Amino acid sequence: MMVADIFTTLRGLLLVIPWALELVLMDLILSALLPVSYFFPNWVYNASSFVAFTNWNWIQMIFEVFNGGEINISGDELPEGESAIVISNHVSWTDFYMIQALAVRAGMLGRCRWFAKIELRWVPLLGWGIWAMGMPMVSRKWLKDKTELDRVFAGVVVRKWPTWLISFSEATRYTPKKYEDTKAWCKQNDRPIPKHLLYPRTKGFVTTVQHLRKAKHMKAVYDMTIAYEHNHTFLSAPTIWESLSCGDLSGKRGYKFHVDVKRILLDELPEDDAGLAKWLETRWMEKGEFLEAKREEWARS
């Protein structure tokens, strides 16, 4: 191993170990709150949001401040403290930095919630912490079972928790191989082919919108488009370890990061399921055009 590699590894460990220890402490605190959540769900939700904020803000600072990841943000201005359904393309495990950058600026970092598998409930610490936070935990049949749907969205709809409910509409990360599969599927099923994106899964989006429309404080859908470049290779992102250990990410290391956000009021979306599915498809075509324009812009720079 070269001296530079040893230095980078040691640097990464010095940055990550304190954060990882705090993450374990966070899971311990959240796990301890879990039994209390049955009696005081709103208090536990707010307390867990604060605990989560401390850890998520820390890792965001490692990326943006200590490691020099400069995130270029474009699009609509997001109102502070607004609850929303967040959808995004999925390029890399580092996508959460892009989403969290917007959440920090909107004062909603601690309120971010992601879909999780219901089996995680039984995983000590990690699963218990997710459960205590009010993450929507879903089973394989959740899209078909009304009782399950009501349970998944109860915190937002019934208890009116302020939330960014985040999902990657493609359900998996973009790769060239998966893109070839997407093109083949689109041709077979007479669907338009989005540029630089996989075709979106519409059922989860439609179900989420139709249920969360019942929550009066849930005002909008935030459509986020994430792009990367590394040494003139489009959609090439750093690994998680690089993002945590390497300094000067947007300088000598040559990474570029961009996130664009569109804010669409829920009242402006179609009312019926078919219309919502078509709306998502159209958004994906527009996202693809945005990514192509970004690729051309970066190629000229």
C-alpha cells in the first residue's frame, strides 16, 4: 500500500470512527425509546427526529466540509419546514448526501424518513431504532392490503407528523447493464425510454400519493434529479468509503455533484391512478432530458 493510501485510510478512520460511535449511541437511545412510543408516539417521533438530526448532520459535514464535496443545487426553492413526498433517481449509495443537502437547507433533515423492510423490526438496535423513528416499514404485500397501507402511513395521516417521505422510484441503482434491460423492457411494452434513467416503478408512487393526500399538512411532491461526473465520466460517483475518507473531492479528485429539485403541489397532480402513473412517466422523460443537458454542459467544461 502506498503512503498516500495509508494516509487516506487513517484520515478516513479518524473522521468515521467518532461518527460511527455516535451512530451506535443513537441506535441505543432510539431502541430505549421504542417501548415508550406506544404511549407517547408524538413525543418519541420528535425526540427521535432530533437524535437522527445530530448523526445525519455530522455525516453531511464530513462530506461537504471536511472532504470538500461541493454540491451544486438548482431548481425550485423549498419552503422551510414543509412536509413532502420526495422522489428521486438512484445512481449511487452516496445519493443520500444530495437529498440531505436539500433537507438541511429546508430545516427537515431530522424529519427525513425512508421506506424500510418490515423484517428489520426484529434486528437489535438498527431495526428497533428505525421502528422508533416512525420509518414506514413495509411487507411484500403492502401495496395490496388496505390495513397494511393504513398502518404504514398512520404517522403522517393520523398523527400529522412533519415528514419528508423519500423513495427512489427506480427501486434500484442505475447501471449500464440495468439501463440496457430498461430499454429492452420499454420497447417490448411500448413505453418511452428515459435518458440516463431506469423506467420508474409507478405502483408505489401512486399508492403513496393517494394515501398521503389525506394528510392536510402534506403539501407537495419534490422531484429530485441527481447527477455526478468524475474526470469526464458522467454518472460516476465516489464510493461510500471515498466520500468519507478522501479530501478535496470536488478539487483535485475531480468529482462533480449536482441535484435539481422541482416542487409540485399535490393539488396539481392527477386524481386517478392511471393519471398519476402517466405523470410519473412524463417526469422521468423530463428528468432524462435534464440529465442529458447536464452531461453536455459538463463535457464542455
